[in-house]
Amino acid sequence: MLVCRIGYRPKDEFDYCPSTAYGKSKVESEQLVRKNAANTVPWIIVRPTSIWGPWFGSPTAIFFTMVQRGLYFHPKAQAIRRSYGFVLNTVFQLDRLAAVGGGALLGRTVYLADYEPLELKHWADTIQRALDVRPVRQVPLWAMRSAAKIGDFLKLFGVTAPISSFRLNNMLTEMIHDISPWIAHAVPCLTQWRKA
């Protein structure tokens, strides 16, 4: 997923915009596959989004922990959507790709995520109700920006604050990925699968 920075929507599967060394390594991996496997073996590059579910880890698990401890504060009146993938849905998607040998997606790059993006506040509220913990509190955006500036200042002295401008910008940035190539491929595959 990090072949592009958070919030960047690539124009096509060859459009990259990494912001970390990890993301750059993923770009190089994709380019190596395209260059070296192109005429030797059938391949599909999949880019799973943030995956959550049983046994999941960072960073999504941190979100659950923050909600559970009552430490997640949502920016008031901000609808932030994210393409996430529940692990069993992602496994199903991979299984369908493998079962039909990739089909029209051979030699392509596709994102894997749940069909609809999650809205962060709604998701936090759902987690809160499931865990039966304190309701998620909303804070005016101006107050969060002020707290982030204080966090930026503390960082100059080596103090890590709960929020900084970097963290707040990440929180506010939508992360929507186009999974339409998989959907276009999956619908006929699922129809055949149901008949079998």
C-alpha cells in the first residue's frame, strides 16, 4: 500500500509516490516483478490496504486500543473515509484470484480492500459499542490543531506528545483505493463459483 503516500491517489498502477524507505522498497519490488517475471511466469501484484481482524497488529490494532482506553478523540464534524480490509475478506479475494488463475488481471496490479471504505467516526463508534467502553469523544478541529502545534514544539526538546501536526494530518487524510479492477474480475468469477 505504501508505494504511495497516504492520501495520494495514483493515476494508474505505474504511478508511484512513496514517502518512506519501506514504500520505496515496495516500488522496487513491483518494478523487479514487472521486469523479470513479465515473460517467464504468470503474475499479479496485489496491494492489500490496512488489514484488520484476528491476530492483526500495528498500526490498526493501535486504533482499537485507543478506542478501548478512551484515548481516541475524533475531529468534530469531520467525515474521514479509509479503505481497509477485514482479513477474511482479503483471504477470500486472494483465494478467488488463485482459483481462476488471475484471468484478466494477469500482469496487472490491484488493490485489495473491503468493497466500501469505512468512515472513521462510525467505525470508532462500532468498536466502542462492541467493547462496551466509554463513547468516542469529538473535539473541535481548531483545538486539535492547537494541541498538534504544542506537540510539534515539544518534539524540538525530544518529548513525544500524543499528537503532532504530522499525526493530525495523517488522521484527517482520506485513504481511498480503487478496487474496481478486482470487482470487475470478481463478479463473473463469483457467479461461476456459486454455480459450481
